[in-house]
Amino acid sequence: MVTTAPSAELVSTNPATGAEIARVAITSPEALNATVDRARHAFHHSGWKSLLPHKRALVLHAIADGLAAEKEALARLQMQDNGKPLGECRGMVESAIGTFRYYAGVCETLETDVTPARGDYVSFTVLEPFGVVAAITPWNSPLMNDATKVAPALAAGNAVILKPSEDSPLLAPELARIARAAGLPQDLLQVVQGRGADVGAALVAHPGVRMISFTGGTVSGRAIARVAGDRLVPAALELGGKSPHVVFADADRVHAVAAVVAGIFGSAGQSCVAGSRLFIEQSIYHEVLTQVVERAMHLRVAPPDAEGVEMGPLASFHHRERVAQFVDRARAEGGRVLCGGAVPTGPQYEGGAYYLPTVIDGLGPDAVSCQEEAFGPVLVALPFKDEADLIAQANGTAFGLACGIWTESFKRAWRVGRALEAGSVWINTYKQSVTSTPFGGFKNSGIGREKGIDGLKLYAQVKSMYFGLHEQPLAVAK
């Protein structure tokens, strides 16, 4: 939906070239109210919430089919909208397809509980949808994140209002269009557009919204939690990270170095689980760090549709400025920039929001640059003496989203993996994610778990039901 009023539109800019792609109308307060009203009406009157689960599953499968039929076009649209390499964008579409198929399966087969009776009755549980769910997604992986929220929320019987980031507004309307064509009842999935501070805040505060699901920064997450607390509505929050990636002296160095580089420079570091703090055992610190720097310096930074591209531009120019300021602050704190730390030069980078893969050492674990999230291609390296030193340093942030551990010792991996405060622990691998496994964080990295069977239950409320079996009328007192 295009508008000519500059104050009422978002501009989508291709971060690889700086060229304008599209203009999208910002949802006005009146339009937001109407959207919520339509969603409530659809929830109560479309028949979706009472539709038998296997019939709901058919619609979810049809949405997956629709996404698959447009896979290449969707991947290229995402590439233009947020700058990810084309191959990665294709993987994001595949992930969205798989998410809808997975929750179709969960929807059809999910069982609830017959609970142990302690009297003359049969007791059991059922799951009921909340009603209208507000799903607010970030700019780094639009379609994948949209599917992670929309598929289970619909599977649970809800209506969904999806608000994508103002920096990547183009994929959400496509998902809504495909869902409608697949047979999802009218207005069960709608999209609102605008900035988080206005449209997002109004959506979260709207009395017609009965559940909130948000992925994004911790500051915004706290603000949403305050509103949800005042309104007494549930909120699922998947927030930031400063994930430790640990290499012990007995690790397979080849695999460890490759994973460290992929874990921070994949997606140009614009991932909540990016391994942005590298902890290397002291005895091998310089050797491993040298290998990581060497690999980082030779990564192919190129336009996202270039052959063999390993890292494309950052998602926006203002985000690149934020990352550059992060590196400048690390320098001011005494950090040594071992590679990168600058905008690349050359004809292919002109006009784009590119930034070089950056590795920094020489900082203590309490430095601001080791505590706050850059959300970009910036790796901070720190040595550790032993397990106790590692655990103290790695747990010494407000975040607890993910971590990686490289060691050939099963017992060490178990000890350290249990001791680290993180929602996901990868041992001799990194950044693996599957729709069937719960995902979320400890501490300031969030509340609740998406994905897996729990990812559907997140969007439902438990109702306990009792069927009386007593032969005699109930007495006032026994």
C-alpha cells in the first residue's frame, strides 16, 4: 500500500545499493483500531478457533505450499529489503515453510492431559486460544521470524496482527497474502506497519490484544513487559544476547575456528545468537586468535547476490553507523582492532551499508564492549585460565541467550554446559536451530520459549475440566 504523504510512510531501501525499493503506508491510529476490531470479529465468528485440528492443519500446510511456490521471489525480496546474501535468504524461506509444516503436524497430533482424579470425577485439560495476538518481529530475518510466531499462534486458534520492523516492511504483507490465498479466513492474519515507538506501542497497549509476542532489543522488551504487566496479559519476549563461544585447548582447531567465524560473521553478525564473545584457553590463545583473524580477513564481503559471497551489507545505513560507533568505543576503552573496524572501499561497495569483519582483543570482561550487544560483525576475544575463570567471565553479563563449547571431553562439555547461563548450548557445533526444539533465553535475554511443542502452547491457555461421577447430591460440608 503506497502513499504520497512522506510523514505517513516507510521507505524500504536496498542496503546493498542505497536505492529505494518501495514505500509502505504507516498504519494510522484509526486504522489500527479497525484492524484489531476485524481481528476480534474474525476470532469470534470465522469458525477458526472451533475448527477441528486436522482441518486447521490442512490450511497451515497450504500456507507452506504457497510459500514454496514463491520461494525464489520471496528470497529475492528479502535480499533487497535487508541485505542478506541470496543463499541465506533462500534458507530463511525454507525455514518458514518448515515452520508451517511443523505446526500443522503439532496442531493435528497435540494431546492434553487426563489428570489423576482425587474424587468422584474425571478431570482433564484442554487448550484455548487467547484471542487476538500481537506478533512483533525484527528486521534481521523477517520471514523466518514471522513464521515462528504466526504459525503456532494460528495453530492454537488465535487471530494474529503482525507488525514487522520498520526497517524490513516488505515480507509480512506477502505472508498475509499467501495465507489468505491458502484458505485462512479473512482477517485472521493482518499486518500493521510503522515504527515501534508509535504503532508498536499502540498495538501492545490496545485493549483488544490479549497476548503479545515480541522479538527484538532488551530495552524495547522491558517497555513491552511493563505494559503487559499493567494490562495483565501474557508476553513472550525473545531479546538480545552477548553469547560466549568457548575454545578449550583440546578442541578440534579446524572445526572450532570455522565455527567461530561462521558464528559471528554469518548474517553479518546480525543475529541474536551471534557468538560475539570468543573465549580461548590461555595456552592456545594467540594461536587460535591468529587463525580466526586470518580467516576473517579473507571473508568475501560482496553484494548479496554475488557468486561466493560470505557476508553482505548490514541491514541499514543507520545500523552500520551504530556498529561503527560500537567499534570506536572499543578502541576508546583500549581494545586492539586486529582486523576490520572500517567501511570497505571499492566500486562494489559504493552506495551500500557495508562494514568489514572485525576482531578486537585487549579488553577486560567488564568493558562496555564486552557487555553490550553490537549486533554486527564484531568479535571480542578474551583469554581464560581454567573452567572456573571461564564460567565467571562468560556468565558475567546481563544476557543469557546461547553459547558454544569446543572440547573433546564429554565430561567437561557437560559441566560447563550446565554451568553457563544460556537457553541454548551448542557443543562442538554452533548456531544450529530447528523448529522442533524450544528456543529462548535466560536473564535479560527474554521470557518464554518459542519453537517446539511448547511454541504452540505459548499461544494457548490451559482450561481444566471436571465431569462429576458422584451418585449422591453434593453436600454443603462433609
